[in-house]
Amino acid sequence: MPVAEDWPVELWIDGVRTSGQINDQLIEWIEGIEIFRRTVEVPIEYIRPGTCGAILVWTSDPRSDSR
């Protein structure tokens, strides 16, 4: 099911809403990505008026030695 063009999808990185894009540095730290295509699928804490979905990106701490 495609996302409607006139209803934006929100991008969240580590629980913080962003209007930016995922940059090259962040790609190295990505641990998981969740894609919700419809508002009814989005966890309630990530629902914003005027949007129809969300992309949640979860990263590891770049300062961690566990990598």
C-alpha cells in the first residue's frame, strides 16, 4: 500500500522527530529501522497530526567500544 503523496511520513531518530535526512555518518550506527505506512500502525507516542506514517531509526552509541 503506497503512502499518499499529500500526507507526509515523519522521520524519528532515537525517539526524536527530525525534518532532516539520514546522513552517511549515521548509517554506520543504525541498529534498526521500523516503517509504519499508516497512522493506525504508528505507536501512539509517534503520531502527529497531518501525517500518515512514520519511520523510526534506532542507532547505537557511536562512542561505545562494543562495536
